[in-house]
Amino acid sequence: MIVDLDNNVVSLNWNYANLDGSLGGKHILDQPYGTAPLTSVTEELAVSWLEDQLPNSTEEFNAELAARKERQDSLTPYKANPGEPPTPIVDPFEIDEEA
């Protein structure tokens, strides 16, 4: 969390994760920041601020992670071949003999 000179929490770094991956970012809190003294700002309280202010729902985060995983799963690795076009790697455990 980021705190200003008046000991107000002004932004929070966040991370959302499920089995498909994780998303994260920095959220600048709406003003006023709250009346909780800094010493009483618990993780639970900070998460409640994020839940109130982040524009995305859990369902939207889950959908984005599923779409990201689907895009990643659809990628095909290719091997560079000096002087020739790249070729797909059929066996992901193929070892490059030049390495």
C-alpha cells in the first residue's frame, strides 16, 4: 500500500489468482480515503476497499484468466533454423543441440 504524508492509504497493489493464472495492478483509492487510522488498516479492511472500488467482478477476472490461458494454449513454439525457415517444435522437450 502507498500512504501519503497524512497517513492516509492512497493506493493499493493487488493480485487476483485462480488455477488459470493471476492478474494484478495498482488501484488508486477514491477520495476521501477513509477515516481508519493507518495502524488499524488490516489486510481485510484493504481488501474490502478494493472490492468496493475495483470496477471488475470475480466473474470478469475469471473470464479474463480463462481467455488468457486459452490464447496461451493456442500458441505453437517454433525453432529457429539458421539459413532456413523456422519449424514447429513437435516435442516441447526437444533439446536444441546448438545450445
